[in-house]
Amino acid sequence: MSFSVSTGRFFLIPLLLLLFSCKSLKKNDKTVLVAEKEKKSVPTFKTSNGPYQPSRTRPVDLLHTKLEVSFDWKNQYLNGVAYLTFKPLFYPQKGLVLDAKGMDIHSVDLVTPNAIPLKYLYNKEKLDITLDKVYQSKDTFLIRIKYTAKPNEIKKGGSEAITDDRGLYFINADGKDPQKPVQIWTQGETEANSCWFPTIDSPNEKTTQEMFITVDSAFTVLSNGELVYQKANKDGTNTFYWKQDLPHAPYLFMMAIGKYSIIEDQMTDTRFDWDDFKINYYVEPQYGKYAKSIFGNTPEMIAFFSSLLKYKFPWDKYSQVVVRDFVSGAMENTSASVFMEALQSDDRELLDESWDPIIAHELFHHWFGDLVTAESWANLPLNESFANYSEYLWLNYKYGKDEADQHAETEEKQYFDEANHKQEPLIRFHYHDREDMFDRHSYNKGGRVLHTLRTVVGDSAFFEALNLYLKRNQFKPAEIHDLRLAFEEVTGIDLNWFFNQWFLAPGHPSLKIESQYSSGMLSLTVEQQQDTLRTPIYRIPFKLDVWVNGMKNTYHLELTKSKQSFSLPCAAQPNLVHFDPENEVLSKKSHEKTDEELIFQFKNSHGYFGRKDALVAYFDLSKAENQEMAQAKFKTKDFESLLKGALNDRFWGIRDYALDQFSRYVIPNIENYIPDLERIASSDSKPAVRAQAIYLLSSYDNKRFVDLYYKGLDEKAYSVVGASLSSLLKAKDANIEKKIPEFESIDNINIIIPLANYFINSKDTTKYIWFKKNMQTSEDRRTYALLSYFSQYLAILPEAEKNEGKQLLKKISETNKHEVIRNAANYYLQMLK
């Protein structure tokens, strides 16, 4: 499961990059902004104090599930027959209890040559069935349940990660919304599939599956496993028979029904036998030609992960489907992952935004989550931490370590942001709501902890242990100690210390590092400053790079105390002492360095973290005592050399960060940097970096670069086109105003925002229909980005249109599935009042 739009299940991408509006250069301004010194305060952490949450007791084992379903579109009901095969797990059983939420139960029978009606009690949550006799552990029995599922009559729940938990969703069921296709889809995690079929809705249950799904002949149906047949019926419907012979958890059952283009892909890898293995992408027809651009790395991902884990992709096929109004970012249903509509992009949009991380995330779940499943929600990191870490693994393999490390930096920061107010053990047995488990701990922290574990045991041992864990627990549930035991068996090392401090305790290390050289010896002191009343004193193996006379020596050391000193022979005063240079230890670090040391670190570090951390520390002016000191630093040749070096760095993320400094501070001698900014704006390999440079140039001497902007209008990447359009509108170029109608039909946020800004500033009250259309057809990230502009525009309109627009804001504030969007819409609505 991946995060959907929120302020930030990835939590997926927070919002679209909105580059324009806050990048600025000032000419001949000698003011340098000095950041306010950070105020120290004692953080208050939220920690779960809920009841103990064990894995569910299993009196019986659900062996097989066969469902026959059809749909009442008018009432948005599912009519179903469930055939469920059970056996007592160990103890004799005279009854069983199933999860079945909000249904009408019509009958419950024991299937025998002559069906035997069974007595039952039903409270709209649990179906308590009395069997005809006592069954022993060697016995099996088959139950048939006829029922009607009514998902829209169930009280809505959910969380930040999964915004609704009613399991079965009818989209535009009456077909009255011309902007949306008619669809049905399901979402089972955590325990929502029991809203549309009776089952044991628990992650520690595993069952094989058959699905007979009857729909109008106009629709295509996707489900788990292999499509055995599609049969035309006399009443104009088709029945799709999907079968999965390998067991999986009930929350992974799925259906997706709609009018789709089905794009086939194939494996080219020769390391495994892929005969008869099918890969399909289900997208709305207008996106069929872009499906391979969106999902086209899937075959390579499957081959990469299969090889890395030495475990071939375990399921019959792999399909990926995009649905409308999905309640999360994506979901790893076995052999058929579901994705939110934002993934439906054209080739131009894909130049600005790659969906590889979320695609890799859901794919990796097919080993960690689907093949081996966390036995309880308390053990959720066994699913989500691995899926999170797969993003790093794929990015490193496909795009290089800088790209992967930048992604890791973002993941780590999001965890640290959450940790400012909430610190939990990764494995949490005490919580109030299982949905609380879907947070930055289970995802981001867990992914980084796995990376730390990998560096502790080494690459070969890490992946060998994962292979053992998968083989030992395949098609079964697992808990955290199963993972630990696999690592201990492979390495021969007792790893209780690692799992206890990283998985079973809250918090993270906060390290203060100090180094001093004297008489041929280097003294390094590391102090653990985290709150040790609730957070452990960590045992931390770490690397230390010591640079002397331009040469690097790497030491492998281990921290075991709250405060510990290390003495190392050192021939001369070091150029640099670099603790954990590759950021392999999840921790907050404080290590004071001189500007000279930071410049040396940037110029000599091969890794992303070494270069980026040096820049962050160097450009941090919170320690500058006054404006004059900051101004003097910014005028030095060292400063200019460092900033120019960053603008010319090999990795786009470093170049992008260098551009950010022109927005944070007023840089003296700006003309010295203009050639670099022009070069980046004209030819940088990353469209987002080009766009940022264009915005910066437009705030300096806008009309000077008009020719560059017009060239930008001809680019394919919408970010570059949008930046160029914004800059030309800002320059009030006469020719660009004539071209505005050409851009009004482009459905991309990078174009829409500059136009919205222009229509507001020019007080053009004829564009209400354009604004309304973009608000009504937007997926959620774009809706969020447009809310401010829409409310500003409403403020200049006549009362009739303003009131109509306010009703649209009111609808968003009441019905949007994301709290952050509802709150924003309500805020702007109140501002208009």
C-alpha cells in the first residue's frame, strides 16, 4: 500500500511542484537574510498507550474461497454467493465466526449432497454460525452463504493513508458525471474486504480463491490470479472466471470493473523461465498509448527484484490497473495492483514526474506482504518497510546512487518530521486503531532501518537472509522474530541487540560528534543525546573517514556507550573528519565544522550525502552573529566557488539545491552567476531544474531573457513550458498575450497555475468557466494546488458567479476524501465570507 495525497500510503508525493511564485533574485541589494536562531525546546512525543493487540486467534483454517457476484448498479449493491471451505486448525469445532460487515444475509447452508440449513446469529459485523456437528482437525466442511453487500450503508471510517474503509466502491454508477468513467473497484486493506464478502478478514489467514464476476458486456473485469474464461450470457452480461491456486490473505482479494484499454507487455529477462507469464496494464482508453511509458519499467523491475532476492516472482501474472477516486495511493492486491488516477499521464507529463517509486513499491509487496504476510497489523513493517526500501533499491539500480540517496533523504526527513511529535516502536503491539500503524514509522523509518541492517551485515548476507526468510515463510504469515532468526541463521550472529533497539523500541539516536587533533593523534568523541528514559542507548557500528593531506583513510568503529571517545593515529592535522559519510545510520547528527572543512567535504565527497550535507551546513546562516558577517561570507571567492560548483554538480538534485539558495538569500554579485543560470535554464538535463532557473531569471531582469523564454515554450516538458509562460506573462510581452488561448486547453498544472495567476492579476472576469472546469476535473493534488487561486478569482467576480463558486468550494470541503483538502477548501470558503 502506498500513501495517497496528503501533506506530504508512499505518504505518496505531497503535492505537485509549484516552482513559480517564490524564486527571486535582487540586483544591487546588499541585504543578506540571516535565519533566526533556532529556539531550543523540549519535545513532547505522542506514544501509543492503547490495549495490547495480538494476532487473531484461528480456531479454523479457511482453505478456499469461491465467490459468485453480480451488481445492482441503481442501489450500489453486490449480490453474492460465497462458498467457503474450512477445517479446524487443531481443536474440535462446533461453530465458526466470520467477518461480514453491513450485509443482508439470506441463507447459510452446509454444502452436502442435500444442503443443510445452518443456524446463525448476525449483528451486521460478525456472522456466528452453528455447525451441524463437532468437526475434528482432520475434517473439512463447505459453507454456502447467500448475501447482499451494501457498502454505502456502512459507516465510513479510514485514516490518513487509507481514506475510506467500505471495501467496495461504485464510481459514477448512474453515469451522470460526464467527467468520470463508470467503474467498480475494491480496496481490502486493512479489513475492508469483509464489506463485500464473508470471510476471516485477518492478515494471518491464507486462502486460495475463485471469482465468478458477472457484469454488463461493455465492461472489462480484472481480479487475482489467472483468467480461466470469459463467457457471454443470454441476458447481455458476461461472466469472468478468475482463479488463484496459491493462497493469500483475504485483504488482498480484488476486483476492478470498467472500460479499459489492456496493454500487454512481456519479460525479456533470461535468468528465469517466464513462459506463459503475462504482464498487463489497464488504463482508460485515452491513455492506452501512454501505458508503456507509465508502467514500462515493470518487466525490468520484476527481473531485477527476482534476481536480487534469488526468488522468482511467485504469482501467475502481474497486472496493474488505474482507477478513479481511489482511497489511497496504490494497493498491492496479489497479482493485480491498483493505482490512483494521478498515474494516468501523457509522455510530456512523464518528463516531469516518474512513477517508478510507487510502481516498485507495490511490486515488491508481492514478495513482502503477499507471499509472506505480516501476521498482525502490529507487524506491519514486515510489509511496508520492505516495500518502502524497494524504492531505494530500484532507484539505485536504474538511476544511480545519487538518485537513490536523495530519495532516502526525503524519506528520512519525513520520518524525522513525524518523530517531532510521535515516536513509536516499529513493531507496535499497543495501539487504539490498526490504521494508526500506517505512518512514517512503518514506511519511512522502517525502510531506513533496513538499510542500516544491510550495512551492518553486508550486502551478500542481507540478501541471502531475505531469501531464507521468504522461502521459510512463503504463503504463510510471519512476525518480526522470523526475520531476525533468518538473519541470525545466515550470519551466525546474535542480532537481538539490533532488532531490540531498532524494531522494538521507539525513537532514534541523536548524536553529537566532536573531533580534535593533537600530537599525531585524532580524538573523536560521540555523545548520544536522545531521551534515554524512553529511547535506548544504541549500539552503532559506523564508518569514519579521516582525510589527511588530501588522502582518505576509512575506519570501522562501534559506538556502545552514551558517550564514548576513540583515539586514532593521525600523521597531520586532518583536512576533514567525516562521521558516517554515506548516512548509513538513521540518526540526527550534530558535528560542527569550519567553512574550510565544509568546502573540502563538498569537493572531495563522492556520495550524495557528503556533498549535500556540506552545502546545507555551509549555507546555514543561523549561526551568523549579524548581517555584516553573512554579507562578508557571501562576497568571498570561496563562497562563489562553492555555489558555482554546486550549480555545475553532476547530479540534478544538487544543482536544484544550489538554485534554492537564490530564493533563500539575496546573493551579492549576481551577474557572476547569470551565465550558469542561463546555461541551466537553456540546457539542463532535468526539466524541473530548468524550470526553476527560468523562474529565477524572470525575477532578476525579466525582459533580458525573453528569447530564452520563447524557446522554452517549444519544449515538451510542461514544467519548462509553464515557467516560460509565467515569465513572459510577467514581462507583459505583447506577443504572449495573443497566444494565451493556445494554452487554455492544456490540462496540466504547470500551465494552469501561470494562467490562473495572470487572469487574477489582470482581473479578467470572463474566465470563470475555465476555472470551474479545472476545479471539477482535477485529481486531488491539482485540486489542492488550485484552491488558493480559485478563491482569489472568486473574490473579483460578480455575486452570482461568486456564489456558485462558493458552492463548489463547500462541496469540496464536505466531500473530498482528504482531510487536508477539505480543511483548505473550508479555509478559503471562510475567507470569502
